[in-house]
Amino acid sequence: MMLKRVILFAVAISLSLTTIAQQSTSDEKIDLRMFWWGSSDRAELTNEALNLFEAKHPNITISQETTGWDGYWQKLGTQVAGGNAPDIMQMDNGFLPEYASRGTLLALDPYIPGPINLEGFDDAIVASGQFDDNHYAVAMGINSQAIIYNKNLFQKANLELPNRDWTWDDFSKLANELSESLGNDIYGTEDLAPAKDWFHVFLRQRGIAFYTEDGTLGFSKQDLVDWFSMWDALRKSGAAPPPTVVGQGAEDSLLVKGRVAMYSDWSNLFSAYQSYTQDVLDIYTYPTGEQGTGQYLQPAVYMSVSSQTEHPEAAAMVIDFLINDPEAARILGTNRGVPPSSQIREQLVPDLDPVDAQIFGYIDLLGEENLVGSTPASPPPGDGQLYDLFTRTSERIAFGQASIEAAADRFFDEAEKIFSGS
Amino acid sequence: MSFSSKKRSRKVTRTPRKSRTATFWHKNGVAYIFLLPWLIGFCALTLGPIISSLYLSFTRFDLFTAPEWIGFGNFIEMFTNDIRYFASLRVTFLYVLISVPLKLIFALLVALVLHRGLRGLALYRAIYYLPSLIGGSVAVAIMWRQIFGGEGFINLALELIGISGPSWISDPKYALSTLIILAVWQFGSPMIIFLAGLTQIPNEYYDAAKVDGAGNLTQLFRITLPLLTPVIFFNLVLGIINSFQAFTPAFIVSGGTGGPIDSTLFYTLYLYQKGFAEFQMGYASAMAWVLLAIIAFFTALTFRSGRSWVFYLGGK
């Protein structure tokens, strides 16, 4: 009798448990991990946007990891190799081929157009997230290269930027004049020599592509020497700071500390710089070469999904939310670039805050006045490693450890190793 | 012939092999069971990875795809074709050769002073020991980077006496020195060991020496130092082994680059870059084994030399 009671009780409990279980499998609890790089403002905004997503989808929780650009790729590489890849990871143009070619990213084609809606995206922007004809990365925002300058310092020196077809000679002249009038501790321009990205702009102005179609370096030693010589002259004349005067990241940059009047960075980072200083900053196009500004529009960052994810559908939903949801777009602003969807851009324009409006205006201007060229193809694997090499080469010259010619030779030697080794 | 006439109840037993082993386990089994957790940990977490790293050093392995055997390729590349490798060796050797002796000399000097007996000895000991507890940490390295930066504390202090200092960590002439200073700052731990060694020297020697008219310096060089040689030796070996493996300070202070211009490119930092930034894990594994050989060589060298200058009380 007692045994019968126990059995009946057990059956009743298990039946009720299965009905409860059946109810919850339809809103299956999903845990996603998302990893991106950026400074603290990006972390705050992304957190806010993701909280909004979680509110709209109570069964999905997203745990967030973030770090600076320095160290992001090592950390991501280790996680992916260890089988511990985040479900959603922020991706960059220079590393996309590396990751896509090794099968670590999920091909998103089955999830386009649902849930990832790419309507209203520029074709070139969509194409840039492809590798080998599959979609591996979705553009989060559009940016372009920009000169960021300190209006307060310009006023103090009583100088103005020339018109948009200014040349590098004009730039050098202006930088020297700024340095002279602003005094000892302030320089006309930050030393842009160590940055491979700005060298790329310089190359395009000469009609040269960074990479040829078969993935080898497309520029010559002379191009490199010209670039470094120009900056060497600026350093020697005091228009650019010596190599020991450097900043660290946006918050600690020379621009924000008021030590340089002109700077360069990607347009989407303009809001970060402005947020860290009381001075009024503004955004301008690059000095031109024979072929114009050399600038192009590109996705500032992408989002990719790990090929090892257990919830591809949910991850795709998050990505779609970040680019297509109007409220999310309002929260994220231009932090990852100008929203790539034209509908979203239209919706945002009336309520933009002044800084975001400046960035929108800049990107629109580039398109309207035809100041940008075509977006280059994805670089070959190994491109991401060139950043450090380029910086080292520039430092060698700046510290007087090698002549410009010798440093350029060594650059090509070490670059060859990077491309053959990877 | 039968031996039955010598019927004894005593059996002649030869111990069969089997039960000797059984006795062994019977006696020591419990000990091994207690050791088992550590043994498993050692095999799985230390020995296993060491063996696979040895295997990987003969392969090309980019972390995502399967390793590909290339024989001695990595080692040949390392010794014949890699400029940065020799830069990293140079930087590391400089670091070891300067920071280890400096650190030990400092530790010894302070230990000698403290050994005289001061009021608040325990307090001083604690203060000097503290840096070596926290010194290897990321937080301290970040702080060090700030202190020696362009607008850091050191330069602020120098301004007070009218010197305008450069950004120490951004100048290839000085960057390595900041790391050496960081190492020497952690002299507390060898100092404690020296203090212990000092207290073990019997006072009779000093008394006898004073009676013979020996001054302080003579006592130092004829009694203290010779009797301290085992401790010096110990600290030296440990110091060499540890400083070859230094990583955290270089990584943090240079922002992971080993810069400026590879002036702080420690061997382990270059290894990290090769493995995790350039996805050449096979090469990085090969570097690790070469480092092991280098450290082993210098340790053996120290032991060899120790035979001539280390004096053990009580004979050897």
C-alpha cells in the first residue's frame, strides 16, 4: 500500500516536471557571450543597448567582455584556439581573412535576410564583410579617415585650416606655423608616421594600392621613404613631437591633453576624443595628393559569430538588433561609426546630439562632394601584424637608430617573414 | 635420497618476487594515495603540456589548424634568420646580468644593516619585504608605467629640483633601466634569506676575531661573507632562474610591444608575441625549449663555479 502511494507520488511529480520542462523549452534559456574592443564609453553604450535587447528577449542573456585594442587579438585568438570562443565577436577588416580562412567564423548567409536584415546597406559595405563569397562579418558602422583638430588651439594661434584641396606641403607649413605660435610644449601636429593606416591614405593619394591582387605589398621602398622623410622633417622642425612624447589611447592622447593642434583618427572615434576634453574639436578631410584625399568609406568595425556557437539564431538576432533597431541605434550613436542602414540614418538625423551630427555631416559630405575613392578589398592574412612592424620601423628612424633607407629595407624583410610565416 | 629423516615443522621459505612488491605497496600504498592528487595534477597540468610543447617545437602550428611536422625548421630559423630573436636575447641577458647582482648586493647590504639590531627591526623587514610580494603583479607594473611616464611621479619629483625628465618608458635608452629598477626594488625576498643566514653565523667567531683585534671590515670579509656563501649561492641560482623568465613587467610597461624599438623585448615577451600575436605556436614552443637550455646552462655554470667559492660550515 505504502509502496503504491510512493509510486503514484513519483509519477505525479515527474509528469508535472515534464510539463514545466515542455513549457520552458519553447522559450529556451539562452546564454550568449559577446566580446569587443573599445574604450570605456563604448562599453557603457553597448551595455545599455544590450540591456535593451535582454528586456525585449527575456530568455536571452548576454554576458559582455571588453578590452582595449591592444591585446584584444591575442585574447581572442587564445579563446578561439582553446575552444572557448565568444558567440559574438567584434571583427576588423585586417583580421577577417585570418579568422575566416581558418574556419573559426560562422558563415552568416543562412541568416540573411532573416534575422539579419541588410536592406539599406551600401553594396560595397556588405561586400567588405565577405570572404571567399560567404558573409562572415556584418558591418556595424561606417567611418572614414579624418583629421581631428583643436579649434581652441587654432584660435589661439590665429590660424585657419586651408580649403579642402590642401596638399601635404600646406599641411607641413601649417603645422610649423602652429608650433611656432603655440610655444614650447605644444606641437602643430601629432607624429602620424608610425601609423600604417595613415600611410595607406598617403599611398592611395598617389594611386597606389597597399596590396596587389595577389596579396603582396603593392608599394615600393620609395613610397615608404617619402612618407618617413616627410615626418622626419616635421619632427626636426619641431612641428611634430619627438618620439618620447606619446599618448596612450584616446583618453590619454596628446590631442586630449592639449599638446597637439592636429591629430588623425577614424571618424567614429571623434565622439570619444570630444568627450574627454573641454576644448572644441572638429573634423576635417585629409591633405590631398595627386589622386585626391585618398580616403575611403569603410565599416569601422564588424560583428562576427563564432563557428562553434550553440545558438547561431540568437546571435544573429543580437547583431540584427544592434544595426536595425531604432532605439539601439539611438543609444549607440556613432560610437562604432555612422549606422550602415540608410533607414536608420534617416530616423536618427532629427535627434542627433551635436557631436554625432558632426560625424554624420562629415560622412555625408564625403559622399556628396565625391571626396572618397572605392573601398579597398579585404587585406590578406597577416595584415593585422603589420601595425606593430610599421610602428617599430618609424621608431627606429625617429630615435636615430637607423637611416630612413635602412629602416625601409628592414621593413620589407620583416614584412616578408610575416606573410610567409602565417 | 630423501630428507624425510630431518622432519622439521619449520618451512624453508624463499621470498617469492610477488610478495616483495606486495609488501612495498602494503607499506607505501597509503602514501601514494595521498600523493595521487598532486601526481595527477603534475602529469596533466605540467608534464603533459611540457611533452606536447616539445612535440610542437618541431612543428608549424597556428593554433587553429592541426600542427604540421617541420623537423628542426623552427630552430634553424631562430638561429639564422631572426633579427628580433637576437635582440630579445641581448635585452634579456642585459637584464639578468645587471639586475641579479644589483638586487643581491642591495639585499645583502640592507640585511647587514638590519642585522645590527635596530629598534623596529620587524617593521623595517616588513616594509622591505612588501615590494617583493606584490612587485611581480600586473597592478604594480601598471603603476610603474605611470610613475616613469612623461608626466609621472618621477618627473614631478625631478621638476622640484629643476630637472625636466624625459618619458623614461618611451625612450629606448632608458626603458630597460626602469625594468631593472623594478627588479631591484624587489630585493626584500633575498634580503630575508640573507638575514636568516646572518643569524646562523655563530657569535663565537666574531668574539674570537675581536679578541684578535679584527676591525669591522675585516670581520665582514673574513667571517661574514665566507660563511654566507651558501646563502649567496642559493639566492644567485634562484635569481638567475627567475629573471630569465621575467614577463609581466616587460609586457605591461611596453604595452605588449617590447618597445620602444624592442628595447624591452624580453625573451618571454617575444615568445608570447610569436605564439599569440603572430600565431606561430611551433616557433614559440621551440623558443621555450631553447630558454630552458639557456637557463640550465647558466645554472650548471653557477654550480660549477660554486665549488670554488662556496664554503659550507661543517665541511662538505
